[in-house]
Amino acid sequence: MRLPETFTEWVLTGSLALLFLLFVKAYEILAVLRRSAAQARSASLDSDDRRDLTIAINQVEGAVNRLEHTIREIARADALDGPERGN
């Protein structure tokens, strides 16, 4: 592992770090929503509220999956590009 050398490399590295932090936050939100859903099953929420909660969970799960995919793609591209930069 080496430090970025150019401005562009620093920007890309910082962007990847920010995406990762966003992924962590989104995953935390998903955990809260799942706990809320578990509580909603035991509480007396009406069907509309349960449906809205399920929709929110699905949307956040989709966002988390997209973020994870983006992070993996950037990391894969960086790994493929890394050895070429060293030569």
C-alpha cells in the first residue's frame, strides 16, 4: 500500500473514504429501521404504517446495496490500476 501521489489520486482516495462512511451510516439507518420493524410487529400498528415501514426498509436496503457495489467497483478499479502506476 502506498500513499496517493497526485491530486487526482488524493481526490479519488478521499471520495472512496467518504463513500465508505456513507455506507456505514446507511447500514446504521437500516439497522434502526429493522429494529423498528421488529417492534412494529409486536405493537399495534395499522397495516398502512407497517407497509410504510417495510417500504422504507426496502429503499434503504437498496441504497446500501448500491453503495456497497459502488465501493467494490472503485476498489477493484484501484486495485487493477495500482500495479500499473508502480511500474
